[in-house]
Amino acid sequence: MASRFEGVRFWLPVAAMAAFGIYVGQKLVSSHVRPSVNSISYGFSSELAARRGTICCKGGRPVAESTPLWRYSLDPRSMGSKSMPREVVMENIASTLSIPKEKVAVMAARTSGPGWRHQFLAESDDQAVFAAMTDRRRILGVAVDDLQRRRYLCGRSLSHVLGSVNAEGVGSCGIEQRFNSRLAGTPGKIEGIKDAYGNEIRDRRVTSVPPTPGDTVTLTVDVNLQYAAEKALKWGMAEFGAESGWCIVMDVGTAAVLALASMPDFDPVQYGRATDAMKIDRAIAYNFEPGSVMKTITAAAAIDCGRVTPETMYSTDRNDDRYYRLPHDSHAMPPRMSVKEAIVHSSNTVMGKIGYDLGPERMYDALKRFGFGAKTGIELPGEECGILWHWKKWDKASWSRVPIGQAVSVTAIQLVGAYQAIANDGVRMHPHIVEKAEDADGRTTYMPQDAAAVAVKPETARKVRQMMVGVSEMGGTARRARVKGYSVAGKTGTAQKAKDGVYLQGLYCASYCGIIPSGVVQFDMDGKRHFTDPSVVILVSLDFDHFATFHQGGNSSAVVFRKLAQYAMRYLGVTPDRPDELSPEASAEDEVELLPLL
Amino acid sequence: MRRKNRKVSANTAAAGEHAAWIGGLVVLAGIMAIVNVLANTTCNQLMASIDKKEKALAKLKVQCQNENTRLASLYTPDKLSIELSRRGMAMNVMQPRQLIKMSRSGRPYSVSQADIARARAVDERAATSSYRAPARRR
């Protein structure tokens, strides 16, 4: 008789084995076919930092780059194992990072307190050190953080343009701040599974998104011109005793900034240690009274609306009842002079009369057309817009003061932009310092706006440049701005500094703004006239916080202008429009006058 | 002698057939499991190799980046100026008369304004039927 339990005795073990097999199979499937990144034990998700974009100068020369940096932190709890005693690990750490073993021992002895499991050891960008510190056969208990070190290859040069990044890698000033979102890039992501030793199971990676590096920002600044500008400015400040200064070199045709220097400057790597005086970019964020440099704009406005011509004569008598409180001249003038002579000799009285006759409304409109009273929109943060009150708020005295550059404040970039319009036959272009921004694939992500505005008529601009050439000729206020072989159309400015509504005695801001070549020097050939084109506009300003002997624009800023312009013309290869002034052979005198540059 | 019981219980017979099927399936599963393990092992080895090569590539990229940065930092104007003065080389940019420019037609310009205008005029005549004044540069 078949036992009724015979089937049970057979099937029960079979069922048990089947159940065990199903359990093992399910485990196999879950671990091999459907890995879970949400597993607390083995799943992980990490973010991959994107490399910050590079900032390049004209021609693609990098000036700011990020390089990898590793930060090592000690976790005393994880140091040592059965096969590797703590003392051996400490010895290895100390020798690899070149730090005293006692220091490591003190850190390893900490077992409480905030941050005791993540104590800072050192930072290093050395790959050999990284390889040694991540070798688990030698070192345990050290966490490695991937960071980036921002390196500024030109040191302090271009500091105000480039700016700086803070400890979190976020731009805090300059181009670093203005283009931070483009430079930062997009971080990547990895999600996957780790084994019991903490090593990633590579074929079980679920998500792998590579980081997108930041855009490459190319500036219009030429690194050699920038170096020359900074060197000339430093020389001028030391030579003439100025506390600060600024200098801009701008291309005439495009209003691209070829050099922008502001002194004192700072070290971008140690921005936190810079004083307030170092941090301010005086080329864009400093309002100052331009002084006589404004007279060129006044003359342009008056000629453009037909009120005067360069030959119109004016009396230099200040006590003219037709005018209200005319400014006095800083030196003796002939009884009558033309508008051209007033520019050449910088007569405050005559220019005050011209501005008075022009009227506040037309003067104000002309200043607005030249870009004063508004930001230029240059791609640098912190730009000031100057101080230009609406003409209805001008008092009667301002009618003759604004035309000579008082009762109005401008920034250096506005002033250069206005002179660029005069150099460019009356067409004012949009000042810019960034040529383009490109992503990692070479696609352009930013281009400067190509805006243009008409400030004055072309004939007016040419007439004004013709008048300005006389400033650097014999009898003018800026003979020291003459550059051999080139005609210069420029204007000096020596503005008294004001505080609390009162002009301070003996304190000045000396400026010289010049267009070189002037574009109005002609020569005849084959019965036809030929002109050269203006190449660059250069503004040099020196700020004196104490009385100095050579505080006038013609004595100080003009000299700095000459040194810089000489170099700029030769560096840019601009054809001289007065070749007769150049000696047939290269002379030592020409070399000595130049700055000792490349 | 006891007679051999040739009777086979129904359950045992049925179980015998089923056991063959089950055994076959188990063997098949075993073979598949072994194949799976071998494939996984191969994948793991490949992935480890890929991981190793990726790390090596990342390391080389970092090295390349560091070297490019180092190179770029070597020829900044201030460093070049220091090196030139250290070697007693008083170099400067060329004088205008030392600069020769070439026109599109391969004609050399000297720095004389008259020569440039003359060369431009010749090129203009060659390009067009009538001579025009040089266009304004923008």
C-alpha cells in the first residue's frame, strides 16, 4: 500500500529546494539585472565640477585659466587598519605633503569637536602628490576634494579688467563677475553602484553626464599694449608724484578697448587683501571733472550747429556785461583770439563765452549725443554714468562752466568714447572690451552690440581735429605730447578737485586725450590729396592728492601720452603721416625715448 | 527470495518524469548562470579597463592643461622683458622705416606715405578701369 505520506516526503523537499532556488534567483536578478542606485549601502551620486572658462586677450592669448587643485582633509577615525598601523599612515601623509609629522599626529589625536572628521591638511595641484595620497595601500583616512585654482597669468596686470573669483569660485569683480554665468559652465553628474570596498562598479553606472566647461571669453585688450600702458602710467605716477592714474587706449574705428589701466591695482589672487583704493577701477567707476578736455566737445557742438567757425573771433575780456560770471584764464591771453586759438591756448574765458552763446539746452543735447550722463555699456561691472544735470537745473554760472569741464563729472570711458566719435568723423561707436565668448564647441555665445550714433557731422569732426592738432604744436599747451613722425590731435585738461562743494587749492586731476594720427594731415601726390586715418584714441589722467610741481595736463599726462603713443604706433605698425620728421637711419635718441619694452 | 516489486506507484512514475524535466531545467539554469557569470566577469574586466583608461585620459588632460598654462605664463610681456634684460638684449619694436608691408599684388610698401599712396594707386588702377581715392578704413 502506497503510503499517503510518500508524496509529501518527495514534494516537500522539492518545494523547499524550489523556494530556496527562487530566493537565490531573485537575489541574483536584483543584483545583476536591476541594480538600485537608491540603495543606501551601495548606490552613490556625485557631481562633477565643470572647469571654469578661460579668459583670453586679443589673439587668443590666455590671461586667466583654471587648473585642478586637490584639497586633502584628514579623518582620524578612518586612519589605520589591521594591515596598516596609524603611525605608518601618519608618516606617509607627512612625507607626501611635506608637513611635520607632529602636526599630523596632533590632528589624528583629535576625536571630538567641530569638524574633527574633516581636518584640513593641505592643498596641492601636483599630480604626483594626488596619486600618492589616493593610494590606499599607503594612506587611509584622507578625503580628497576636487577644486580649481584660478590662475592669472599676467599677475597684477589687467587686474581691474579681469577681476577676481572668491573662495567658492564665483566671480566677484571685473569680467569674472560680469560673465560669471558663462564662465562657470555646467557641472556633470554620475550615478552608480559601489562595491563593499567603495570602488565603483563601472558597468553598473546608471547616469553619466560629463561636465560642460565654461565659455572662453576673448577680450579686445592687447596684452602688449596693456603692459605698455601700465608701465607708462606707473612711470608717470612716480615721475610726477601722482597718487593714482588711469589710461585707456581705444581703437577709433570700432571703439574696442585695446588697453585699460587703473592705478593703484591689486593682485587678483589676493583680492581680499586689497584696500578700497586699489579695488576701484578709475577708468570706468570714477567720476571726475574733466576740465579743459571738455572744450573740444564744446567747440564741436558750437561748430556743428553753425554758431561759430574755427576762425570766429572772440574777445578775451572777462568783464563782458553780456555774459554772467565768466571764468578767468589761467595765464595771459591776447585781447582777441579765434575759436581755434582758444582750443590751442585753452582759454577758459573764450570757451565760456562760446558755451554761453550756444545756450544750455544745445550744450546739454550735445553732451548727451557724445554719450555723457549715461553709461557706455562697456562689459565691466560697476560703471558710473557721470554727473550731468538736466540743463533746466543749471544755474546761470553753469552756462559758462560746463563748457570748460566744470560743474559736470564724467568717467574716463565716456571721455574716450566722445573723442572716438570726433576721430571717427562724428560717428560714436559702442565702447566694448569683450570681442566674443565661445562655448567648448566653438559656437559664439556673445558678441558686443554693433550700435552707432551720430554725434556731429563729419565736416565738424574734421574741423575740430584740425584745431586740436595745434595743441601739440609750438604755442600749444601740449608740446610735450608731440610724437615724431605722427600728427596728434589732442587736448589737455587740468581740473581742480572739489570736495563738499568747494574747489581744493593745489589739488588737480591732469588729463590729456589725444587722437593719433590726427587724420587731417595731408600730402599731395600726383595732384591728389591723401589723408591718413586716425588709429587710436589715448587718454591719460593723473590724479594728484597733494600739490605737485608738474600737475598740469601738458606737463605730466601729455608726457605719459607721448611715451605710450610712440610705442603704440610702432607696435601697431601705423604708417607715419609725417615721415619727414623721422630720421633716415634708426637713431639712438628714438630708442631711448621709448619705454624699455618688448 | 522476495519477489521484486515491479509495481511502480503512480506518484513515483509521475515524479520520475517530472524530475527529468526539473533536472534538465536546473542544469540549463546552471549553464546559463555560469555563462552569465563569465559574461559579467568579462564586462567587469572591460569596464575596469575602461575606467583605468578614462582616469589615465583625465590625468593626461590635466597635465596638458597645466603645461599649456605654464607655457602661456612664460611668455607674458613682463616675463619676456625680464628674460631679455637678463640676457642683455635691448629689444624693442621696429621703427617705421624697418617695417615693410606687402600689397595684395605682392608689391612691397615702404613706410613712406607717398610710396604707400603710389602703390595703392597702382593697385586701384589695376583693379578698376578708373582710379579712385583710397577708401576710408573701418
